[in-house]
Amino acid sequence: MWNDNESLSDYIDYSHLSKAVTTIIDTDNLLPCSIGIYGDWGSGKSSLMRMVEKKYENDSDILVIKFNGWLFEGYEDAKSVLMGRIVDEIISKRKFSEKAVKYAAKLLKRVDWIKVAGSSLKYGMSFLTLGPVGIAAMSLADTMSKMKDIDYENYIKEKQEKGSDDSDDTLRSNIQEFHKNFEALIEETKIKKIIVFIDDLDRCSPDTIIGTLEAIKLFLFTKKTAFVIGADERLIKYAVKRRFPEVPGENLEVGRDYLEKLIQYPIRIPPLNRIELTTYVNLLFSQLYSKDFEEFDGIRNHFMQAKLTKGFDFTLDQTNISEFFKIKNTEFDDAILLCSQIVPVLNLGLNGNPRQAKRFLNTMLIRISMASAKSINLKRRVLAKLMLLEYFKPETFTDFHDIQAGNNGEISLIEKLENITSSAIEDEDKEGEKTNSLTPEEKILLEDNWIIDWIKSEPKLAKENLQPYFYFSRDKLAISAVNIQRMTPKAQEMILKLLSESEAVQKIAVKGLATLSSSEAASIFEALTQKVRQEENLSNSKSFKALFELCREKPELKSQIVIFLNKYPDHKLPAVTTTHAESLLKDSNPEALSQLLTSWSKSPNKVLANVAKKKIK
């Protein structure tokens, strides 16, 4: 298997992206600057930042500082935490003269004052009048409990009497002095430039995100500094929306404008295309079966150099992998064959996301390992094919599990579907005879192009004993096992909007459903069905309503909702279910609708049965 951490080895060819970042950093007249590396969760932001960082980490004239905002989640003032961290890094990594010591001491003092001033703005200006001795003697909670009555008029009079020279008493002057001291410290310590890498910002709370970004712009945006921020752009915009909820109009526009002020150079990591994902997966397997990592990394680098000269269409696949990797292993050959079969589906379904592809493969290898512990040999190609169904058509996967459980691991329906789709049938009567043997619920599977392609793909499953494959998929079959981790930020945001209390937000979400990838739609469907299963009353269930909205915008999920409705206890279904089903299936799948209504008309749920009977008439 492969670890899920950032990597210094480039399996995708990010050379052009890293060059874009380093060119900005190396151009002195562009400093100070802020660079945003944007991409979806799992797109490779951290790895790209690590590759850029490596170029500078051995340069004694450049100070590289790494800051993970997620690790400091929970600190009250993100600004002062980031400022203090940068000053501490300079202290620990540079040799100081007496003058540098004084500058650093002033900086630390001002960081503390800015933190206190931030609290005073939150809790009341008179907090500042305590002075450093008073502040040191009491906790913030104790101080605030004693500051119930704030005399603003007296505060203003005292400030006017002291005059403008008392710089330690105001936040603004402390920020200005911080700039001066910071630049002086950089000069005194002979630092050519400071590069701050800020990662995992999109995992933080909105307040931490905004506080960190404001620290970059307001406090630390000084000469010879470059900030490289890795984040999902959409989550940053969401944080901005939370920060400015009162701003009318389209919130995403507010987020965009705000982000443009804070991030000068946005660099976006695009999803992998089919060629890139093929190369990525084949390199993963090549690394897995290579005995020497250094030797593998040299060959990987050689391939990347060849890619630069041979163009965008050059890929590492079955036709040329032996020219680069001399691996004599039948399992390796099988893995490369497997790659050619599943990558096209993974690319479409996982929206070109490298981490999701890696996790799919890791799950596959984990199950093979578990089976081997019981002396069971799972065929990779069979397992991978079933896992594709598990990922993209979860209701059909669960239905097939139930069928094989009562039939010694065989699924007769798969054999029927394989026979129907095995070749083009010119005789319509014979084709009709074959499809007539299917129930309406089974026929609707043949209206799903994804299912048809899956049935046609190798290997055939008709005569396979699938019991062990489903046995080692039990984690997925558990109701509580919604795989939130494979939901993209877009899918997570979409499901939050679909379940929002605001009808306006729900309507906006519905309009955006058609833009979801197959994997995103499947993961949302799975999450919604599991929420519905956990609810006691579906009459006013937002999850239940959202299921039908999703299937209306993503017709390929209609077969899944028919299976779901057939298996759901009808005594718990509200009468409105018949209307939802009718609007979804009446024109496109009348047989499936008729079968559902007939079943419900016999339900002990009298209200549901009566409405179903009326609709049948």
C-alpha cells in the first residue's frame, strides 16, 4: 500500500506548477507577495508545497518557515500565533548580534501587545489601561470579570493627555512599530528573504482562516517576505461569507473580491485527466513492486524528463512500461493490466482526484491482505470491479450482496444482464424475450449507461462465487459506514445546502446538482439514504426530499432510488412518497413506477396504500 502523506516525488508532473511558484519567489521586485496554491481536497497541494520548499531549505540566506494552521486551531488569536511563530523561527535559526536581540525582544513584546489589544477590541477598550504589570498579574477571565463598567470618556481623556508618542498604548502604533522592527531584524540577521508555507488552512474554522489571512496582509506583509498558502479556494470563500454575513448580494462574489485582496498570485491545481491518472496509478504500482526506492525514483525522474520532450499525450501504460521498469513479477503485470481497465472509470467518477484514486487502491489492497490472512485468494480484477459498483452505485451493490447471500455467492441477475448486454441483438423479439424475464426494478438497471458499461467490462462475474468479496466489504455494508472522507469539499458543501433550514439556500443547491461528478453524486446519495434510514419521521424530512431532487438532476441515480424505495419499510413511508416517485419516474420509467405503486397499494400503511391505489387508477 501507499502512505497518504505529502510526497517529494512527483508522480503527476507538477514541474510547471512548482516553476510558477519559484519564479515569483525568486523575482525580488515581486516581494513581498502572497501566493495561493488552490485545489480540491486530495489534489496534491501539500506535495506541491513540499517540492517548492525543498528548493530553498538548504539555502543559508533564505529562511523557510512552515506553519500548519490546523495545529493551532483553538487559539484565540490566530494573528498573534502566526506572528509569534515566525519571530520564534528567526530566533532559533539565526545567530543574533546585540542589536538583533533588541529588535527581537521588541517584536515579542509587540506580539503580546497586539494579542492583548485584540482581546480589548473584543471585550472592551479599558482592558488596555491595566498596563503590562496588571496584565501579567491576572488571567484574561479574571480581568474581564472585573471590567464590567467601562469608562470610555475617561479612556479618551487619558489618551489625549498622554499624546501620540505613547506608542505601546494603541494597536495601530504597535502594528506600525512591528513592521519597522521586523524589517530591521531581517536586515540585522542578514536574511535574504523569508518564505512562509501555510498549509491545511482550509481545515480550520472560518475565524482561524480569516485571522491567518489578515495576519499575512496586515502584520507580516513586509519586505523580503513571501507567503505560500495551500487551501481549497471554495472553503476560504465560505469563511469569508461567514465573516461578512451582512453583505447583500452573491456571497461568493464577496469571497472572491476579498480573496483577491489577500492573495496576489493564485495558482490552481487542475484535476488529473485520463492520461495523467494512468501515469499516476502505474507509477504507484511500479513503486510498490520496486525493491529499491532510490532506483525507482531515478527511473520515475527519467520518465518525467522523457515526458517533457515527448509532449502532453505521452503516458506510462502497458505499451511502454517495460521500457522504464524491469520488474519481473506476474503480480505487477496483473496490476498494470488492472490499471488499464479501471482508470477510465476512476477518472470519470473520482473527478481526476489523485488522493481518492490512491485510497480506492489502498482499500482494494487492504481487503486482499485481510483475505490472505484467512487463506482466501481474492482476484484483483473481480474485487476492483465490485468496488467500482460499491463506490458509484451503492444501492445496487447492497442489493447484489443480499442476492448472493441467499444463493451461495452467485448472482443470477448478473448472468441475465451479461447475456442481454453481451452483443447487439438484431432480433427485437428475442431481445424482448430476454428483457421480459426481468422485473421492472431490474429493467431500470439497463437504462443506466454506467451499469451497462460495468456489466460489459471484464471480468465476467456470472459464474464467480462472490461471497468472499462481499464478506470483506462488510465495513461498507454497515449503515454507519458513510465514507465522508471521499466526499469532495464541493459534495460536502452541497449536502449542507440541501439540508439547510433556508429554502432559498436549498433551491440554490438544487440548481447546482447537475454539475456534480458521478462520484460526488453517488457519495451524496449514500449520505442522504443513510440519514433517511436513521430518521423516525419522513413527513418533513429534508434528507428524503433531497434524495428525489438529486435523482431528478442526476438521472443515472434513478435505478438506485428505485432499489432503495423497494427495500425501505413501507410502513415508515409518508403518503407524499407516491407523488415524489410519480414526478421522478412517470415519463422515463413507468414500469418501475407501476411496480412501486402496486407494492405500496398492498401496504399495511393505510394512508400510503390509499394514495397509491388512487394513482394506479
